[in-house]
Amino acid sequence: MGADHQILQRMLGNVAVEALVGRVPLAGDLFDTVFKADLRNIGMMEKALASRLGSQ
């Protein structure tokens, strides 16, 4: 998709945090309901693509 390496690193970090905290029983489930790494990553990708398309 042509995203910046910095954005890809942040997206990977979001998934890693969710995976690590998600391993903790009960607290991980509660964290997963609030954190939503996938939605954060979609938002970052949309913002990156919008700024990229706007600069062309």
C-alpha cells in the first residue's frame, strides 16, 4: 500500500501490545474491548493514504 515505515512500525506495535496484554486472563479481555488495535491501524492507514492522495 505504500505506507511509511514509521506508520507500519506503529501499526505493528499496536498489534504487539494487544497480543501481549491479551494473554493476561480477564485483564486482557477488558483491555481488548477498549484498545481496538485493528481500528487504530485502519485509522492510521486511512490518514496516511488521505495525506498521500492530497499531496499529489
